[in-house]
Amino acid sequence: MFTLGHKFRPANIHAGGLRYHEAGVIVSQLLKDGFMEAMDITQLESFDAGILFAQTEGIIPAPESCHAIAATISEAKKCIETGEEKVILFNLSGHGLIDMGSYDKYFSGDLRNYELSDDEIVGNLRDSIDVDSLHSDPQDC
């Protein structure tokens, strides 16, 4: 499975519920085999998407689902730009009623985007595995 290493400690941020250092085995294999692509969604973009979804659909999504909603919006915008017609599916995995504190932080401006640098990723991997024997691009690790 793809991982940031067993010693990885995420920053003390909310991250829309996504702070796990690994992708599941099935997801990792689907990524590796090219059946799906990973997208980087910042937590502010994910909450923006969640608010839009709540306003249009009347359902407050869980922060984890907001990442999928943001990716769906991004794909829909690409279709608008290219004129391509496409069926886009996403999974709304839960409502955000127990996450109202996170939404409150979002509205009050207390949530910030945070991105790991390539050096931080390689450092975490170096502490966990022999990355010198792997590719130099952290995404290939």
C-alpha cells in the first residue's frame, strides 16, 4: 500500500478529517494500475465545496465527503471548459452533523491550508524505509 511511513505525524490541523498516513490496499492497487487518480484537495477548498453542496442539496456533508465533492466540482468544471459530456459519480459517505465544530472553525477563519513539502515526505519515508533504493520522485515512492 502507499504510505508516508509508519513514523509520519501529520500537522496539528483539521484537514477535513483526512489525516491518515496510508491509502488502503485496494485504493493503492487501483492507483498503481491506473484505474483511478489521486487528487490533492486543500482543506479550505474541501469546506468551500461542502458549503456549496449544503446550500444546493440541503445536506451538510461530513468533512471527509467534502474532499470528494470538491474533486467532483473540479471534474465538472473541466467538462464545462472542454465541452465534454461525462457522468461524474462521488460517494457521500456521511453527514457532517457531528462535525459542526469544524464548520464553525471554517466560518470563523480558523482553518488553514497546510501542504507537506517533497522534502518532508521524503524525510518521513527515509525514516521508515530505504528510499535510496526507490525512485527520486516522492510520488513514485
